[in-house]
Amino acid sequence: MKNSIAGMFSAIEIHNKPSIEYRYEMVVLLLLNSWELLLKAYLYKYHKSVKLFHKDGTTKQFENCLNIVHQKLGKDFAPEQENLNVLYEYRNQVAHFYIEELDPIMFALISKSIIFYSKFLKEHFKFDISSQSNLILLPIGFKRPMSPIDYISNTSANSKASSEIKEFLHNIISATKRLDDENIDETIFIDFRMNLTNVNRITNADLIAGIDNTKQNKLVFTTKKEVIVSRKKEETQGTFLYEELQEGIFDEINNIVNANRLLAKDNSQFMLGDKIYYRIYSERQHVNYNIETFELLAKTAMLDIYAPFLYWITKLPAKNFVDLLLQTYEYGKIPKIHNVVKIVHLIGPKAVQIFTKLLDEKFKHEVQKPDFVYTFGSMIKSKQSEPILKCLKATQNQILFGQLSYDACLKDNKLSKNTLSVECLNFFNNKSKQKSVLMNLDYLSYGSLLVNNEKIIEELETRFS
């Protein structure tokens, strides 16, 4: 314990030197060594059954001691463990950080770690480290201190950082989220902000008033406007700059997509089930674009679960689009193959001509052809001029559901897309079972992107020329 305290004071002394190279590298080494000695002192004092010494005379490593202490103390020690894990990562990765300006982060992490250290000593060894020194220090320097929260959240502060730095910062955020998930309010670092406020020029009278508290002084309040972010417009309050939100707020849905990638490994199958698929589709516009991912999601909806899919497939190159269309034609069963019928009619007369030949060739010896063949033929004969209504076999004034008409969706594409998102989320939450309505909303939302699509027509002609 005494060696531990001596090491901690050395760390503080080195940190507070006004000019020194490799400041944080040395401070973190000393700090972690001090913690390691203190954790071993704790285990030696309170948990005799834990064997600290190995047969070769060495002792347990830092990470091992940290995990054991966390097991013994439980949730109360979680903030200390997260803080020390981040500092330990810094020590192991320090070779990658020498170019970067991490001083605000390291100052905040180390400051909090020292507070944790002092608290640990007092609780478990009845030793008040603050009584042994007079370390009441204020920073004086030539640059304005930057808050660690500003550093992490402000794009300009770390936008040019290396991948190692960004990963380090991400781990700090992840550690904070883990604590928050366990309803632990204690943070792993200290936030600090310095404000200079000029309330008129200071006078001797002001100084006397400050010393003599019998005189009344004005009380100054600083308030922050509350901002509420919600999917429901009526619940929102306050203002955010879009640039501040766009990178992080929709990570949730991409985390789900990434989870499937990890489970499937070769990314050839959607492993999470149809309910999760609808959850993803409800926020489809926020899924990071990737041809492989979009193709997998489109294939899942077209061939496996019969769900809305046009957003994915309309974002794919023409070759991938036609590949999926032909796969559905070859292997799709009712009702999935009806999507081929609808899409072909939306693409236009040339696509209809190509698929008419394919159907005639495939079923020329069949007396009783499948139902979708007759559906395909009836669409050819339809006199409906609006392509989307034609493929949906609907009329303008027909009600889609509730009080929402097909005509309203055709006139307001934003309405159809928003309704599709809401209803997909309702399906996920077991508040809706209207798959057919969702499919129709999908065509009303994205069907226009297929009408007379020249790139798809060109790809089809190349395949069947």
C-alpha cells in the first residue's frame, strides 16, 4: 500500500510539471502500477483465498487483479473498472497515439482515476490520502482548456484523427454506455469547463463585498434549454443542428444490420427473422449503403418472407436487380412470384415482351398454367393508364386502409413513405398484421422508380438478346 501511494504521488508530480515530454505516457504507467499494487493489497487483506503469487515468484497481472476485485465488489466497482480498462488500453496502444492531441481526454480520465483511488484507499484501508498533501491546484497556461466532452463530440477536434484514436474514443463512449445501461450515474472521467465572465470591471469594492459576506451579492443563474428527440413530431422540443446528429443517432439500426452480418458470417442469409426485418425497413433510409447488404435484404424479402423490398432493390445496379428478379421468377412461389409480375409491368412494354416469351416457353406444354401466368396476362389487357395502380389492380378512389386512398398516396409520395415506415414499425410491435397493405404501400412509395427504367431495360435486353 505504501509503495502504491508513493507511485501515485510520483504520477501527480510528473503530471504537474510545466514542461515535460511524454507526460501522459509516464503518468499512466505510474498510475496503473499504483492501482495494481493497491488492488493486490486489497486482495491480500480481504481475500486470502486468492493466490497472488505464482510458482515462479511473479504475481497476478493487472487485468486479472482488476477483474477479481470487480467480482468481489460487484456493481459498486464498475466505474473504476471501466476507467482503468480505458487507461490500460491507452498504455498498450500508446505507440499509435504520439501524433495526436489527446491531452483533454487523458487529463479527464486520470483526474477521475485519482479520485477513485483516493476513495478506494479511504473505504478499504481507512487512509485519507488528502491529509498527506496539499494538492489544491489550479491550471495556469497559455491555451484555453478544452472540455473532454467537447473533444469527443466536436467533429473539428478529432475528424482527422487516426483509426486508433477514433477506436479509443469509441471505447470510452462504449464504457460510458455500459455504465448507463446498468443505471450507474458515476462517470469514468471528469468534465471541466472554464468560463470568463465580465460583469463590469472589478473594483476594490467588489473584492470587499466578496470578503464581507454581510453585503448582498447578485446571484447569477445559467440555464440550458431542454431538447427532446422523438420519432413523434408532437413530442419534440428544442432545436438541434442536423450535422450534429447525423453520424450517431441512427447507429441503432445499423447495429442490427451488423449483428446479422456477424451471425451469418458469409452474409448470405438474414438470420434475425421477419419481425426484425420489418424493424429495419421502418428506418430503411438510415441503413448504411452497401451493395452486398442491400442485395441480401432485398433477397430476404422477395424470396423468404414476402415483405416490402423495393427500397433496397431500386438502389442496386441494374445487373444485381435483374439477377434478383430472375431468381424470384425461377424459385419464388405464390405470393412472392407476384412481385415479378408487378415489377415487369412497371418496367414497361419491352420487359413485358421478354417475360411473355419466357412464360410461353416455360409453360407451353402445360394445360393448366399457374395462376400468376393468368394474372400476368390480365394486366396486359388492363385499360388502367397509371402503371402503379395497374400492377396493384386498384383504382384512384379506392381506400388502401383506414381513410387513406391510393390516390392520396400517388399524389403525395412523402405521405406513402412515412405511412410505410409507421406501419412497418407497427408490424414489428404486433400492432398490425396487414402484409398486403405494406406491400401496396411499398409500390406506391418506390414503384415510380421502376417505370420505364432504361438501365433495367437495357440489362434485360442484353440478357435475352
